[in-house]
Amino acid sequence: MTLTANPAAAGATPTPPPVVLTVENLTVVYEVDHPVTAVKNVSLELARGEILGLAGESGCGKTTLAYAINRLHKPPARIVSGEVTFHDKADGDLNLLTLGQEQLRLFRWDKLSMVFQGAMNALNPVITVRAQLEDVLTTHRPDMKKAERRELAASVLQLVGVDRSRLTSYAHELSGGMRQRVMIAMALLLEPQVMIMDEPTTALDVVVQREILREIVRLRDELNFAVIFITHDLPLLLEISDRIAIMLAGEIVELDTATNIYRNPQHPYTKKLLGSFPSLTGERGSFIRSGVNNSSDLS
Amino acid sequence: MTNLTPTTEPSIGDAPDQLAAVADALGEKPRSALRAMLPTLTPWLVTGLSLIGAIALFGIIGPFFVQDPTVIRNIGLSAPSADHILGTTQTGQDVFAQLAYATRGSLEIGLLVGVLATILSAFFGILGAYIGGFTDEAFSLFSNVFLVIPGLPLVIVISGFVPPQQRGLWTIAVVLAITGWAASSRVLRAQTMSIRNRDYVSAARVSGERSFRVIAVEILPNLLPVLASQFVFAVIAAILAEAGLAFLGLGASNSSTLGTMLFYAQNGFALPLGAWWWFIPPGLIIALFGTGLSLVNFSIDEIINPRLKNARLYRKRRKVAMRQRSTPRSKITPRSNTKSRSAS
Amino acid sequence: MTSIEVTNLSKHFVLREGLKRNTLKAVDRVSFDLTPGRTVALVGESGSGKSTIARMLSRLEKPTSGRIKVTLDDGTQVGGSIYRRHVQMVFQDPFASLNPFHSIEHHIARPLVLHHRTKGRAQTHERVLQMLERVNLSPAADMAMRRPHELSGGQRQRVAIARALAPGAQVLIADEPVSMLDVSIRLEVLNLMARLQREDNLAVLYITHDLATARHFSDEILVMFRGRIVERGPADDVILDPQHPYTKLLALAAPDPEQAGKIIATETAFDHKSMDNQSTFNHYTRQWTNAAGEVLETV
């Protein structure tokens, strides 16, 4: 099995639907002492092959949203209402919230995969990288032969920029950046149509971060999967996203192309977020340096 | 490195800003530290406290209201009757009266050993972990040795070594304390080491606090739930160990405890003779008291690990939500908290 | 007014792997000065040694070699128990630096009492309220009664700042003070520190991995890499005209809102080898020096 490029170029197969994921009026509540609505009536559409940035600060609900979309949320979180529909490129629509357990298991990772926050610590410490990659394959592609599995694991690892020789390494023998790449490789193995990445580069050095981002964009260009990229780092999203959704207190307050968000922000919170990141080489933003307050003009 | 979060899944515990904002919005008054540390009154806790309370009450004031347990009568082994609620022993002594005094004896020993063992474990565990270095290694080795030595045999040996005349309540208590403090000290040591590395302890040192105050004022209060839990364990273990000792005839010679009652019941062939009123009540009291203490410990566990509390509340709410046919939003707090966000 | 002079500060850790012994030079011959009214930024990634320097300056760790000299205006040296009255620290994690068991009042009153800044309970209480007002925590009386978990991250960090200033500290070591705060609150807290610095003429060491805030907030920047200072100079010079390969790398790698829409996928890979250059560039003297302090080249 080789990794396919743009499926639309295949010719004989029907054109896959332009939207790959639809979320409609999703509401998620945390049932604790004083119940908290973490996600409030969120609706969004993810186009095929698009990088959608989901920006917001702690507690805005972005991670809860990501988990709820593929039903990974755990008590005390509960989906109260809403619909999540996955538009497969060939098999029609799937209602994710009503899938049975077995169907959900088959769906996960095959059509939609996820790179978690702190994913670097999600590698099993007692087995090799190769074993973990092949584990995914034995679970979801039971018909593959051993040699094919081995080759696929090696080629995907190479794809994310890790040398094949690292297949036999254990998790602790790899640096943080490499572990993150292995996690991304694992997420790519089954050629999903959607990848959800939750703060994948937050705990990494800024230099390594940039290298990983470069890989992600390059892979997206090559394999045409859609990405929901969740982070609080707005400048990062501005560089790599096609569209950006700004989340505040469980709601999406603004959703627009990256260029528009930067040049022409509408919502006051978006403006505030933008104004919180001083430009490295440009003018001083809303910083007080010598007693002069420039915060009145934030754009 | 921004926003380091070691967990890989979101949980309400990771959004303290949100909780603070919600509390703000509801206008909650700040509660004092101790008040906030108390467990919530669940059915488990109420049951546990009732059991402990009832038995403790029985042990404390029971002896004032019962007959003299040492009076020997001619009636011999007799079943419960109007005169003797729980019947009599083979020497005609009133079982109910004996039970009251025995409960008091067991409680005394339980409490004594609990306190002694906790003090010992606190000393070797907390102090060693805070000082670190050689002292920590030495204390740790010391407690590991005591941990490895089998408890009951050691108690039996020491007990047997001490002549019966000198085997009073205090001696037994000390023996039980010495053999029982080690496990608890390991737990306290681990907790202290975890707390010691926290920023607020470093901050206290940077502020200029002396070591003694750092331990007493910064570390100890955060150890209270664990200490309480260990104390409860120690009491349970002490009562059971003492019962075991007494049953073997190595118990305190001059006082009467539930264990000694069982010992005499065994010697008086209570089981073969079918005299259930002699051995079941003391056994039952031990079991019920242990159960009560364990239930209290479960509640303390919820304080030590707040996620247990959240899990319980979730189950409760889900039941309520399933029963309700109406909109599940009835209990949800409106989250228009943009104001409190920017005000921080 | 208090100044700190750090000369050739080093911290070595001995790592034992079985029978092998390795020395890890966490901090290697670092020298710098902190003077009243100036902010010096110490910039570096994780593992660069910057936190170790903070811990040594606040006397939580003992240096392996080198000297930390604290002097008053008139030249008298400060040492022993008085040290802590002059040098204080703000910790990185606002959720961990306050004891959950004690009230806010306790946190600020203790240093006041320990360093004899007030006499008697009434005066101490008054001063606590004053300090809370000073860091914009109002209403002070209400805040003083609260406990840490009832405050947001930004509020807690303000308490931490108030606590640091309570003993009358003249030198403030801020170890990544805003890294763990929400993005939109960071500027407020940094502005607060700037204001307090102006009002009290403090000497501030601002430790961070974020180049942008380092540039806007400080007068001088020291770039740290693997325990050594590789570049030092006025903030604008170091950022806009970086000389050392590592500094150039940091500047390139930082996400910049001004670069929105840049095609990240086609960037060339970083040259990691060039970062092994262990010499230091000083913008003030325009000289390259090696680890021992000898001048290699003047530019």
C-alpha cells in the first residue's frame, strides 16, 4: 500500500465532498459541583485539505471541543446536544455521535486521527517505535502482511523527517521533537482525512517547533488531509492556517481566513488577542516601555 | 515553554480560572482553610460517623450504666434474658457489662497506638524527607527495616518476652506502635518529598522563613488529609492487632478489651457450646468499628484526590439528568464571564 | 538602591550512570550586572541554564564557583540574612507558588513580619491591603481573605509580585513570570512589573524564552545557550542585528504576526551545526570572546 497523493486526481473515483467535517450546535457540559458549559452551541465546517486553526486561551473549550468531536471526552464531560457529521470521501456521511462502539473504533484513526497535548509522553515506554507503529496497522489493517507493515511504518517515519534507523529506538531514547514527529507519524499511518492536533508544539523549543510546523504543512500539501490545529499561539496560526476560529468561553466568536483575522479583526476579543503578541521586529504594540500607554490603538 | 500541562486529557481540575470565575459569579464567600478541607457529608460518611460515634459512646459512658462485670454468679453459662441482656459467661459474669468495659479498653488502646504510631511516622517520614541528604537516607533505611520485619510475630515475641505482671496497657500500646509506624512513614515521606519541591515551599524559603516554620506552616497543613487517613488506618490496625494478641493470650494483663473477651470465650468453649452471645458481640463491635473507620477513610480519600469527588458528583447528576424530562440546562450557570476575565 | 554583580557564575551537576561520571555544566562562567532602574532579560530555551541562575541568585541553590555580589548605593556589601530583604523572586507557575492552605493575607504578611517591615498586627494588615491595591487587586480587603484557588492565574501572579516586594526588595528576579498565564493577561502583568520598577527604581532580571516580550520589556538582553551567554547587548541591537548563529536562529524561528501568509513549507532547514559556536558576542564592545574571556575578534 503506497501513500496516495491528492485523491481528486485519481480520475475514475467520484469527487469527494468539499466539506469533510460538519459540527452543528454542539454543546458540552462539565457536570461538577457548579456545572460549567465548556462548549456552547458551536458550529463549524472543515473543508477537505484545509488547516483550520482553533485559537483560544485556557478554559475556552477548544480541547473539550476536539475531544467531543470524536467522542473521547470522559466524565464529568457530557455532550448535551448537537451533531457531528463526517463526510467520507467515498462512503457518504457518518453521524459521529450516534456511531456504535465497534463502528467508532473502526472510524477512529482510520478516518480521523488525533495528536494529543503532551503527546510526547503518550508513547509506550516499554516497546520500540516500530512496535507501536505496527500496532496501529495490525489493529486497523489486519490483512496486511508483515513485510508490508514494516515497509509502511518505515516510510511514514521517513516522511515526517525521522531516520529509519530510529525504528528500533525506545521512547526515552528520542528527543522531545523526535517523539512528537513519531506521534505525528502514528497519526498519519492510516492516511486519515482529518487530523486534530491539540497544542502539538507547545512544550517544544521554538526552533524545533518551527521544524515540526514545516513538516505538518508540507505533509498536508502532499497528502491533502484536513487539520484542526488547536493552540493559544495566534501568531503561529496566522502563519500556517487557511482559516482561524477564535474561541472564547465555549463559543466561536470569530471565524475567518487567516489574512482577514490579522488585517481586519472584527470581534473585540480577537483584537485583544492580536494585541497581546508584540511583534518581534516591528513597532511596539501595546507595551508600556517608558510610561507611554499605547494600548488604545491595538491594531 | 508555555502552558505546560502534563495530562493528556482535559478535566475540570485543569481550568481553575473557570472555577474561580464561576465562584465569583455566584458570590461565594471565601471559606476558611480548615472548613474547606472537611469532607462532604455523603451517606457513606454519615454511616461511618454514626457507627464510630455509637460505639465510642457505648465505650465511654456504657461502663457507668452497666452492672459490675467481675461479679461471679452461680448461674453459669446462660442465654440472654431479662436480667442479663447478653447473657452470662461460664462464670456467671454479665456479658453486656463486660462488653462495655471491653469496648472502652479497645478504644483506649486503638487511640493510644494511633497517636503514638502517627507521631513516630510523622517524625521519621516528614522530617527525614524535608531535611534530605544523609538524614533522609538514614531515616528511610530505618523505616524500611521496620517495615520488612513481620509485624505480628514481632509483637508476639516482644509480648511474650515481657513478663505477664508488667504487660500492662501502655506496654502493649508501645509494642504495637513500634511495629506499626513504618508503612505510614513511607507514605508521609513520599508526600512530603512531593510537597517540598513545590514552588510555594521554595517561595517561603526565598521569603526568609526558617526551616521549622516551613515544615510546620507550609508543609504540614497540606499533609493533614494524609495524616488523618494514616491515623485512621493506625487505629484500625491497632484494634485488630490487639484483638489478635489478646486472643493468643498475649494481651494486656490488667485490662479488659474486646480481644480478651474473645480469648476467654475461646477458653470457655463458647463456640462448641453454642454460646453465641459471648463471642459474637465483641467480634461484631470490632467489625463494625473497623467498617466505620474505613468509611470515614473513603471520605478523606475524596479530599486527597478531588477527582474522586467529581466522579461521584457526575454519577449523581447523570442520574438526576436521566430522570428529568425537561431541559438539562436547568442547573447550568450562565457563562458570561468576559468581564471577570479582563479584570484579573 | 541595590545592585547585583555576577562574576563567572557556574553550576555543575555530577551525573552518575553506573560507574561513569559525567559533569553537566548547567551554568558555565556567566557574568552580568543588575543595576537599579534597568531590566535585563535572560533569554534561552529549556535546558539553557536560565532557571538555574535564578535559583542561585535567590539562594535556593549553591553555585559551584563564581561570585554573586550585592551592593548598596554607598558600596556596602549585603550578605547573610539581609540578602533576602534585597533580592526576591517571582516564580513561573502561579498555581504552584502560592500555598493552597493559606489566605492571601498570610502570603503577604509573612515576609512583612519576617523582615520587620511593620510593627504589630494592625500595621501589618494595613500594609497588606496597601500592597494589594498597589498590584491592582481590588477590593483589597476581599482579596486578602481569599485563598489561592479562588483567584485566577493573573491575580495569583500579582499576589506573587506583591509578596516579592513585601520585604522591600530592590532586586527582582522574575523567572518566566507570564509563561503560564493566559495570553491576553500577560501584557497587563508585564506592564504592572514595569510600573513597579519605575516607581521603586528596581533592578529586574527578566527570564524568558519569548524573544518578543524580552525585546519590549527590557533594556539589555543576554542570550543563553547550553549554560553560556552567547550574545549580549542592548535589546534592540540583539534582536534586530543578531550576530551569533543561535540568536539568528531564535529570531527566525519565532512566529511573527507580521509574517502572516508566509509560505512556511518552503523554508530551508536550520543549520544545527552552527549552534555549536561557543563564543560570545558583546554588542557594547563589538567583540567576540571565548569561554575563558579572551578576545577573539573585534567587529
